[in-house]
Amino acid sequence: MEKFKGWDSIDSSDVSREETDAAWIAVQKKIERPARVRRFGWFAVAAAVAVALISPVAAYVWVSRQEVNVPLMCQTSTSRGEVREVILPDGTKAVLNAETVLVYPEKFGAERSVFLSGEASFDVTSDEAHPFYVKTSDVTVKVHGTRFNVNAYFDSPSVRATLYRGVITAYPSDNEERAVTLAPNQYFDYERQNGAITTAPTNALEAVAWENGDLCFRSVPIRSVAKTIERRFDVTIDLTTDRYNSAVITANFIHGETLDDLMDALCMIVPGMRYTREENRIYLK
């Protein structure tokens, strides 16, 4: 896909992380439910991003440079408790986890780029002449024909790319010089607050277990576990105490456990923790 004109001219240096995250939330709230593939031009994507993230003057300059004949864009999204498979124009398969937005062109050009907020796994059709990129608000993943997972929820403290098969290169979107090339069963983790990068071995099967409705946690803070459960089961979890802020969870739920089964298990893992449930709201005490 040819990079749309004006992107590099956007001046967002005075935009805080909080404003950026708020913009993502605003875009997600506008998504129709149940979600369906929506088509629009680069102009529409540009307008939404420009209005949300840059100054009015910069937005005007950028929009004024757009051409009429621009690629038609598609947007697919999922709601809580929903997983959806999408076949991209080049045959690449993308599986979207709950509360995810994926934007991609109706037809790829010289460069194959998609834009992700949330979590998705990709099985990319190899094409050396046309590189494939997954772009998030903080991290870009360059793909060399492979299967991998990207977790980039707007409310997560980090962005993680995990490689299952093939080769990927990941780097902060504003600094390609920090690119790291991964081998299978490795992950790349980018801390949003301080820009730190971590790479380490992992079991890539656990990273894509959510495709089958399973949940795998490996030394995950309790609050992040709660967020994952919220998305998976379409519930709200309230931690009514700070006693468990330092608790981390290592557990695999791969046998079709119900929500109550999962909550019972968590209370066994974390000493002293208990929960009550009122319809779709859970209170951890």
C-alpha cells in the first residue's frame, strides 16, 4: 500500500499519551455493534485521526493535501466476548480478539499495511516483493511471511508481539533503529511509559490460545488478568481492595472452564481472595 500523503507532516508532538488513548477510545465508541466490515476512503481515516490527534491548523494542512483518488479502506471490529476471523485482500488470515479494531485497504499496493488497536493473530501470505506491516499506536511489526500475535490494547501498559512461525521484526513506531528480529517462540515487549524493550523466549501457543476460547497467563498482574476476563466473558470486574495489587497469576485455562470455574480457581491461587457476582458484575474482595 502506498503510504498516504501528509502522514509525515502531522505534528503531534504536543499530544500526550492520555490524549492519544482517549482518541482511540473515541474511535472505538463510534463502532457499530454488532461489528461488520465497513468501507471508507483514506480521507475518512485521515479525518478521524487528524481531528482527534492533531491541532486544527495541522489537520487543515494535511487534509488539504489529500487526493480524490485514494485507496478505499475497510474497518472490522469486535465487541466483548467476540472473536472474528478476517481474510485480507492478499489472502492473509487475521483473527481478532475481543474489543479489537483492524483497519486495512480494500486492495493492497506496493506495501501491505494494516492498523490495529486491540489483539489479533496473523498468518501472513508470503510475498517478498510486497512487505507486510502491522502498525499500532506505539509499535510497528514488519513481517516476512509468518504467523504471529500482536497484543496492543489501548489500556495495556505495553505492546507485545509474539512469533509462532517464520520471522518478524518489531520496533517502536517512531524509531526503526531499535528494531529487533525475532525467532519462533520469542516475544517483543514495548513498555509504553518508559520505552523499554524486552525480548525473551516464550511458548507461542499460549499467546494464540485465545483463538480457541482458552486463557493462558504467565506471571500476569491480577489487574491485567481481570481485564482479559472482562473481554473474554463480557463482564465487569471490580477490585474492591488494594491488597492484591502485587499478585501475579500463572495458570492455563484450556478445558472449557466457565466464568465461575475461572473465578474459583483465581481465588484458590491468590490467598485470601474471594468474589461475589451480581449478574454481569464481579467484585473481588
